[in-house]
Amino acid sequence: MDKFQIPPRIDDTKGPSFYTTGILNTIPGEEFPFYYTAVEGDRFDVLANRFYKDSKYWWVIAKANNLANGSMSVPVATRLFIPNI
């Protein structure tokens, strides 16, 4: 399924209709999930680019670590969970 394609709609005769979800591909070359300890200068977008090869996934790391507070900066020595996407 193309990432911009609307997922198929499931019509259930016994209940409401719903849409299925797409599956994101795994990133080759990394063993996910894992933990990473932040160093000075780390930012969510830079880490996402480093681990997922795409900075747009910064929110995945932030949300997985309950740090989605509007800042891209990561506190030094913070142990971050890096999930598979």
C-alpha cells in the first residue's frame, strides 16, 4: 500500500464501518527496539534522521519517551527508547 493511499474500508453488516491501517516498513540495518543515551546537542529530528533515515519521524522517539513537550532538544544523559516503526 502506498503511504498516501487511503486504506481499504471494511463494512461490517453487524456494526459500524472502519478503515484498516497501513504497516510502516522496518528500517534495515538496525536492531529495533533499543535504548540510546542522549549526549550534548542531541535533538529528536537529528536522532530520527540517524536511526530511521528520515527526520520526519522525530515524534515517534519523543512520544515513545513521553517527551513530546514542544521542544526538539533532548536533555543530556536521557535514556531514550528507540522503537521500531
